[in-house]
Amino acid sequence: MMTLNQNLYQLFENKAQLVTIDTLSLGLGYTAVMTSDGGIGLSYTYLGDKKSCMVLNEHIDYEAKPALLLLEKIKSDNSVERSMALALINALNYDDALALPEDNDNNILYDKFKIGTNVKIAMVGFFGPLVKNFKEKKVPLEILDESRGLGHKKDFYHKLGNWAEVLLLTSTSILNQSTEEILTNVGEKVKTVMLGPSTPMAAKAFEHLPVHMLAGTVPIDKEKTLKAVRHGMGTPVLHKFSRKSFLYLF
């Protein structure tokens, strides 16, 4: 199990004992959790290799139960259970995430890491709007996204150590437990940003890793967010009902 997952569990263990789960919505694209204190959090639904109608290890009705019951699943060997637990973590962290500054147009991201001035970008996960923008600006870009058949891990890791200056790393890597493996391959000059709706905006969880910025999604319109999740919507729709927050780590 990743140290990161253990850190996330320990950071939110006490809070999880104080609240219950109001709503758990396991959508095809994303998962959402609402807690009894009004928190709401998102996470990518990482289905893995679905071989039957059963995607969970056991039948548990988490709603109206202590949040700690679901938080435990961040340590599960089942990727769907980890998805639900990460959405819960983001719900438990909702108030803190809501208080963070916004970067809805990625301007701060671009300025902070000098993107657009021939800075060499490595990207894990395919972020369509960013890719489009980078190509328009002729930004040097290498992408690794196994689900899309983009890139080769060995070559990508080599470039991560010797070529890249900025790494944009999808927080879905927390769910497939590849975050720490990827980050062991970064060169000393690389600045890393964890991004996407799954991102836990909790600096302490990443203290053991070379991560420089967190860029996450904080739902504002809770009902429309839940409906979008139930209807299998993805990031572009969820961003309509959310704000994009950021947090510098160092």
C-alpha cells in the first residue's frame, strides 16, 4: 500500500469519527460523497478490470453510517472502494478546500511554472483542454496515458528524469497506486503538480513526495454535482458546478 494512502487515512481518521455519510453516489465517471456536516467530495471512479456485475468486495450500506467505515477503504485492494474513500476524504476536507484560492483559467498554474515559454512538460493522464492549449502554443509535451495507449512507461520515465521540467500528474494515480512509483523517477529540476477532481487538497499527505502544487475541484452547487455524477458526466460538466482551487506546497 502507498504511504500516501496511509497518510490520507491518518490525516482524516479523527474527523471521520465525528461525521456520518449522507450520500454516496457511485457514478460511471466520478464518485461523490456527502457527509453529515455538509461536506462534499469527488473522486474518479476507477473500475479497473470489471469482470462481473459485482465491483465491490462486499455489500455495505455506508449511508447514515460513521464515515470511518468508508475511510478504511482507502487501504483496500479494490480500486472502486479506494475511489469511494478518496471522495470521502475530499468531503471531509471540504471546508479547508473551499477556503483555498481559485485558478479557474489555469493562469496561476501557467505563471508559476512558466508554461508556454518552451518549458518541457510531462503529463500523466490526458487532460484534453490543457493538451489542446499546449499544442496551440507549441509547448514541448510528452504524455503517458495507458488507457489511451499514449506513451511507453520506460521511455516516459527516462524523459521524466532527464528531459522534463514540469510534471502534470493526474490524481487518478492515487487510485491505481502509481503516484509514488512515478515520482521516484522525476529529475531534480522537475516541478510536480497533482491535478484533477480527485486531488486531495491536503499538504501534509504529500510531505514525503516531491510535489509542488495541488490543483483540485471543489463543488459549489452540491445538488447539480450529485446529479451530474449520477448521470455519468465527466470533468467538463463537473467544473460548471465547482471551483478550481490550488495549494502551493513549496
